[in-house]
Amino acid sequence: MDAGHRSGCPINLTLELMGDRWSLLVIRDVMFGNRRHFRTLLTQSEEAIASNILADRLKRLVAAGLLSRVDDPSHRQKAIYSLTEPAIQLVPLLAQMAAWGRRHTQASPLLSLRARMLEDGGPPLWADFMAELRHVHLGAPPPTRSVMAEFAVGLAAHQAGSGASRA
């Protein structure tokens, strides 16, 4: 066992790599929100992450090989963050975490929408979503199905239903 780890247990090693809440939330925002710039991650996160914490987590996630960072060709002082293959393979884990949270916490209906769609769609939807993420983040060929578009349609339908019920 490496002296830098508490144990060689795969759960422990995974938690050591990304077990703090901010790392998983940054990955969530890049994965599900397609937030790929520092400023967007900072200003559009529901949890209001502090800029110094965000900068630290982005550096850690790049160093750990879960995100890649390239200079934005449209602006010299910006960088674009992308998911790597190991991060894309977190989709089933995040889907299961979201499903558990939806069932056992007081999650908001709006923020639970993707979780419900991921749970209902199961492994076939996860595979399609990962294929789409590989296209967006790794340059793989475009998939035949856009799960991101399905998320957007579901969100729009939810918001239309919420607006109609409030009137």
C-alpha cells in the first residue's frame, strides 16, 4: 500500500480522490450543466462555491486526471475544462447517488428532475449520456441520442407544469 493512502480499499481510494463535496459538485456542474469555464462554474453553481475553493478543486481534479484544462482560443485569460474518460465513467455512480438522495432526502422537485430521469432510464440511458459526454468533452463521434436534449425537454415540461399550477 502507498504510504499516502489510508488503505488500499477501492472505496477509500475513490473517496480520497474526490470525496470532498466540492470536487463532486464541480464534476456534476461540468457533466450535467456543461459549465466549462471558471466564471460559469463560480456564478452558476447552486451551492455558491467560493472562488478560492473552486480554483483549488479545479487544480486537484486536473492533477487527478478527472478534468483536463486547455486555454480558450477565444480569450487568452480563460480556460476550458473538460471531463476525462475516468470522470465520464462516474455517470452511473452519480446517477445512483442522485436516486438515493431523491428517495431519502428532501430534495427539490426541480433539482430532482435529472435524477429521476437517470433512475428511470437506467443503464441504457447512462450509456447514451456517457457517449454524448465523450462527444462533447473528448471529441468522439456524435451519438444518435441526445440525453442532454431530453434533460432540457424534461426541465421545460416541468417548468411549464409548475407555471400552470401556480396560475
